Amino acid sequence: MATNNPQKLIEARRILGEGFQVLGLADICCHDDIPETSLTLQGNALLKARHVWDRYGVDCFADDTGLEVDALLGEPGVFTARYGSLYGYGVEHDPDANIRCLLCKLKEVKDRSARFRTVIALIQGGETAPYSLFEGVVEGSITSEPRGLHGFGYDPVFQPNGSRLTFAEMGAEQKNRISHRAIAMRKMMEFLRR
């Protein structure tokens, strides 16, 4: 998996379960800062997977995830991980700053509907390194304050439809049954098994 995020790696291993061995970038001695310069989730996932294939020659998958808030016209979207820093809240990849920024922008907003969208790009061997894309979406809403101690990123403020809990209030097993990343990974897993 083209990630250095240990939490994403743990989550991927739990979702895929036995029968798959998932290695991270450190396991192949890749310490590159892989650029995410596309304006789409699909583009960024493919950039990361292609980077690993081109430089290390190993089959891999990469994901890009965006939180899309309807009242903010789809923001933070592709800028999810660095959202706060775009508006002067902390530095890039600071989850607390991202949440503070999001809640500030939604302070007077009643429509708090949102969704998490994950796109996975899978690159497998061959001269042209063909790729496949898998998408997972979970609908929900943004809470007025953070709740819960589990998960990462925006999990403390994202409450999926049909649940009274945020992702951060759920245990890993419960979240991994319904999350956007789990949906996309299950699609990839079915593809690989075929």
C-alpha cells in the first residue's frame, strides 16, 4: 500500500484480513515524499501508485480520500488532509487544525450533510502496468463538536447515516464494516480474488 500512514496501514490489514499480506512503503525502503498534485481523488491515488510502480517495480495500491461537505460546495474534497492550513489553521496534515477549520466554517450552517469518498488505484505488473480503480462512499453529517477517541483524521466529527456514533466513537471492527475505505477495499479484494 502506497502509504506511510501507520493508521491507514493497520486499517487496510484489518479490512483485507487473512489471505492478504499488506506491506507499506517503509517495508520496500521507500521514503519518498510522493506528490499529490492532481485535483481529483482518482488522479492522486493513481499518482501515488504509479510512483511506486515506476521507481520500485512492485504491484501496489494507493488510496486518496476526501471529505465532501455539501454546504461548503464539496470542500475540503481533494484538500482534506491539508484543509486547515489553507485557511491559516496550523500546518499541513494536522487533524486537529483541519477539524477546527471545518467546524468554524460550519458554525452557523444547518445543513451539515457530508460524505467520505475513497478511491483506490491498483497497479499490477506487465509492460504497461495496467491499473484498476475502486470507489467507496459513505454518507453522513458533520457533528457540532468532536466526539470519540478512536480512528484518525475527521473521524471525531463524521457521523454516518443510520448511526448515533461518529467514526471515532466506533471500535475498529464496527467502523471497518461500513467505512468508505472498507467499501473500496472490499471491491478491490473481490477483484483480486477473481
